[in-house]
Amino acid sequence: MIVYSIAETASVASTINFDLGALKNGFWGLTIEGLTYGSIYALVAVGYTLVYGVLRLINFAHSEVFMLGMFGQYIGLLLLGFTPSGNTYSEGTFMTIIYLLLAGLCGMAVSGSAAVGLEFVAYRPLRKRKAKPLAFLITAIGMSFVLQEFVHYVLPKLPIDPPLGGSSAQPTIRLVQPVKEFSIFGAPVYNLTLIIIISALILAMGTDYMINRTRLGRGIQSVAQDPDAALLMGVSRERIIMITFLIGGVLAGAAALLYTLRVPTNIVYYGGFILGIKAFCAAVLGGIGNVRGALLGGLLLGVMENYGSVVLGNQWKDVVAFVLLILVLMFRPTGILGEKLGKARV
């Protein structure tokens, strides 16, 4: 049995600030910052929720798909002629938008291809062999480490200039300088905040519209509800599964661009791990299998962890996300909005 001394207990307790005054004073600024990160969580969470809705699979390698998206958009900027520097490029508003769109397309192409490749190489053979769910789970975790170590050890050995991957984060390339646009109750709102939140909302709502209002979306819902009946009605299950992975990967690539706009110093092989876990929590929090739930869960998680970091201390920020998830699931096991894919899920 481990016995802690009074001094050790006091030391641990002293790391918890519990400063409600700081929350009150910085409420609006914390809310805006939380919505910024929450928007990114939401986009990644949609990928988790779509794959789970169709396959009943928790794709833990999705965080590495996001990480590859970060490297993809970085490579796109390098191909466009940008070089890492400590300064922010000044290309004018129109050209900056064009460069960001092109970089985003590169990131989405890489992450989308990685997601489809992951499905083809790792999950499809298991489905053909009618493997048990545990086999899928173990494979997902294994592929997560495979992709991480590929970027960590293999990518740096490729003849690419400048070198990519390795243990250190990529040198930063900044295209957008944070500029204050307006204030909400004294809290500044920057251009980056608007870009991230608006872009994420458009993509998430567009995905929700596609799922509920298009022929492809009806195909996804039919496979999610009853794969055998969908096959009898002429819906290709394998094609739908591939497209589902592709959509999730593309959204992860878009989230990667938005994340690197906000945190350009974290393009590294383990850069998607914690964010991916939080995005998974957001998907479960909102109701896994529910696109709108993923959006709500991401926004709520981003805001609450920001509040918690001020009230309890920044070192508790990641803990708040998991405590919030546990509390919600205790009272609503299916998440805030409940599961939707499969009972008309998504």
C-alpha cells in the first residue's frame, strides 16, 4: 500500500487553483477560444462518428489520419514555394486565401487517401474473414502506431528537401497574421478565430446535409441500418464504406489545416494523438453515430476544457475533457443527442 505524507498531499492539492474569479473575468475570451478548438475537435469527431455509424468500428487510427493531413498541407505549402521562417508571409488577402485553399486540398488529399488506404489494407481483409469486433479494435490501435512510426522513422529517410518527419516538429510556415476584427463584451475576436469556426461549421453542416438530403447519404444510412437489406436493394456496401472513410479523412485534412493555422508549431508525428482522443470523446459526448452530436460535443468539449484550465489550472485541461465525458455518460449513456445512425443514425 502506498502512503502519502501530509506534505505530498498538500503539494498535489496546491496544483489545483480552483479560481472561479479568473473564469468570471475571462469568461467571454475563454468561450471564444474554446469554440475555436471545439470546432476542430468537431470536424475530426465527424470522421469517428461516420465510421462507427456504418461499421460499428472505433477507428483509433483516425488521429493519425489527421496527423498525416497536417503533413500534407505542410508539403503543399512547400510545393507552392513557401519556406519555414519565423515571420508571417504577407501575400495579400486574395492570394493568401488561394494558397490556404491549395494547401488545404493537399492536406485533404493526403488524409483522404490515408483513410481509404487504411480501410483497404487493414479493415477490409478483416471484414472478408468475418473477424470479431476485438480484432478490428486491436488492428485500429496497431495501425495508429504504424502510421506514427512511419512518420517518425521512415519519412525522414526519404530523399525530400527539406526533410520531413522525425522526432522534432516541422519549422513553422505562417501565412496568416492574427489580427483583431472586433470584440464581444471586451473579448477580442481575431481573424483566425473567424476562419476556423466558420469553416468548421460550414463543413460539418454540409456533411450533415449530405447525409440527410442526398442519394449518397441515404445509401450511407441504409448500410448503417441493415447492410444485407441495402445490398438487396442494389446498394454496394463496400463502395459506401470506402466513401465513408474518404469523407472522414477529407474532414480530418480540413481540420488539420485549421489546426495548423492556430498551432503551427505542432506538426510532428505524435501531433494528432491527444487531439484525436479528445475528438473521440466529443463524438461519444454528443452521441456517437450522430453528426450533429459530434458537432455539439466538439464545441462543448472545447469550451468546457478551456473553463477547466482556468478554474483548476492549465495542467488539468486534458483531464477536464474526460471527466466531462464520464459525467455525461453516467446520466445519458448514449450521449447528449443520442445515437442516430442505425435507428436512422447520422
